[in-house]
Amino acid sequence: LEDRIRKAVLPEQGRIPMFTYTDPGVYELEIERIFGRSWLFVGHVSEVPRAGSFVTRTMGEESVIVGRGDDSVVRVFLNACRHRGMRLACEDFGEVNNWRCPYHGFTYGSKGDFLGTFMGAPFEKVAYPEGLDRGALHLVEARCEVYQGLIFATWAKRGPSLDEFLGAAKWYLDLIVGRAEMEVVGHPERWMVPTGWRLPAENFASDAYHTATAHSFLQRLQMVKGADFGRSGYHVDVGGGHGLGVGVHSDEQSYFPTELAEEYARNLDAGQLHTLSRLKNLHGNVFPNFTFLIPNFIEVEGKLVSGAMLRVWQPAGPNRTQVWSWHFVEKNAPEWWKKLGKRMYTQTFSSSGMFDQDDTENWEMQTRVSDAALYRDEELDLHYGMGMTMPTLGKDEFPGPGDVYDGKFSESAARTYYRVWRDRLLEGTR
Ligand code: FES
Ligand code: FE
């Protein structure tokens, strides 16, 4: 399989073989070599507001506990008891004084310096008269770092810091979660989609092209104006496998609430502010499966409104993905922006969102085609060649970092995504 990947995955030539979409062997490799080693998004600090608050999340296929020790420390542990490996926290979220294993009752600290520490076992003196090595029973801990309130964790003991890993993506993430003090609205929504996790990730990283066709209702709403489409934005190959698209309108008139202008100005630099002031939408993906989004402004109750959304495409098998979707809003936003923003979220990108209905249909059908016996052993090359010869823009043309392309007609970010993806899969096998 590694050999086949090496020979057939050729993003440099704009070629990706279709079997990689659904091959179970590829999926196994992804879980081990990508999800076992990458920085993965697990939540936002506002979801664990107090000492003892926790949420349970998934890294690859493994359940983890994201807990807060004291005000400054968030830590991430494998959700597994050190006695027989039972799942320790069985709730999605909560606030506890300690975690007590439901099987035999081993107990672990959930606060302060004791976070993750083995605290005791039932009948300990009788059951273990020789004593227990408490250090050896500490919960297995992942490396964890926070950027702008976004909590990331990785099982890689060495390797880049979160800062290095995010690189130029930080500039764009700031526009979504760094522009003001943000908070998660409710709890993240979850639903299953019948596709592998990579199709949606790749779509958000690199594919603005599908919007005009797959979401053609936008044209009826006059949100996409025929001739203007494709010119009204930028494609950004951020590097490191991260990619994004920025939609802008030609008139420089911000649709964001004026009440927040001052807070934005405090948090963003001049280039970011300028971009926000003409922003129509922003979609992107941090490698491997963390999507961020400011959707198209839509009219709700006579006002134009958008929001801030984050997503994780959680692998749940070669052909199944659990979507995790967070909706954010500025804490200091006026009530109308909060209220209508929630409506906008429900109508656009959520389990019942208009965009998700369209997208899921396409991903599901791609998955079925890829799974057809005909293509399993034979290469069916897919075309990833859009914009291969397109020049990048200079700093004077767009202020953001990365390789920036004028318009939406490029798949540069998808090619880089697949280059990083392939190299990770083959790491250690050469
Ligand atoms: Fe947790 Fe036995 S498995 S106490
Ligand atoms: Fe879409």
C-alpha cells in the first residue's frame, strides 16, 4: 500500500488517485501516522471555564478528557483508567471534584496540581498491602497548547510547537477567534455524515469553486453575482497543509456590527482590519481536520449577519465522519448580532444548514463511487490541476501571509494538503 501511495499520489502533477478516498488501509495509516502525531483541535477554553470543568473529546479514534487545573492550565488526558483501561469520564462534559472509574473505583484528581494524578483505590490498604506506585498510575497525558483560546493536543512527544505548526494560519484564525473575546454558543453540535473525513477537510481548505454549482441557490439570493464570481476573493495556500479562501466585496463597507469596531481594532493589525472591513466570507482548514469559517453574510430579519464557526471532521471509519460544529459569538456583541447570528448558523452551516445538505450529498456520492469495485485496484486519477501556473500575489496586493492567488480558481492548497498528507503517511517507511 505504501508503494502504491508513493507511485500514485502525485499532487505535484495535479493527480490524486480515487482509491485514497475510501481505502480501509489508507484509513488505518491515517489514524496511526496522522492522527497519532498531529496537533489536533479539542475545544475552546470557554468550554472549560472553571477548575474541575472538563469536556470529553476525540483525538483520532481515542476518547480524551480536556480538563482545567487552575485558571491558566488546560490539560488533556487519554480517557482511560490505568487499572484495566475502562473509560473514565463517560459524560460529554461536567464539573467534578475527581474522576472515579466506574469499574473498580480507582480515583484521579481533576483539579489544580492533582489534575490527572492517581488519588486512591477502594480498600487500598487491604487490596494492595505492598502499596501502589502512584506515579506509574498517572493518567496518560497528551502535549497540549492553546492559541487564541483554541485548545490543541498531540500525542507526538517531540516535533513542532503549536505556534510553529499553525504558522501563517494564525493570521487568518485571528480574524475568526482573535478579533474579539469570543465564546462558544451552547455545546458543539454533532452529527454523522457518510463520507471519509478528508473530503470535507479538503473542501474547506481549497474548494470555493463548488460554491457556484453545488450551492447554486446563492445565485438566486444574488449572493454570488455571475461574472463577479471567482474574481471576488483570494485563494491562500498557507503552507504546512493548511489552506483557505477569503471572499471580499468590492465596496469597502464592513458588515460587522459597528459596536464591535473598537474591540476589533484593539486585537487586529492594520492588514487584518482592512481584510475584515471588506470580508464576505472566509473558509479554511488547518491540517488535518480542523475547519474554520465565517460564512457568507445572509439577510435575517432585514439585517445582514454572519458569524464564526469551527468544525472538526472526526474520523469514524473509512466511510464515516462525525462532524463536530462549534458556533462562536463575540461576548460583547449587541443582542441582535447574537440572536440573528444563531439563526444564521442554523440556516447555513449546521446539521440542518442549507450548505451542509448540498455538500453532504456530494461527499456521499464521491464516497460511493470511490468504493466501487472497479476502482479498488486500478488507478483512477482525479484532476487536481486547477491554477498550476497561476502567479502568486505580492504583499502590496493582499496583506495576509502564505501563497496568495487572485480569485477562486486555484487548487494550490489542495495540492499542498495532499503533499503533506502523503509525506506523513509515508514517514518512517522509506
Ligand atoms: Fe478502572 Fe478497574 S478499570 S478501576
Ligand atoms: Fe460547500
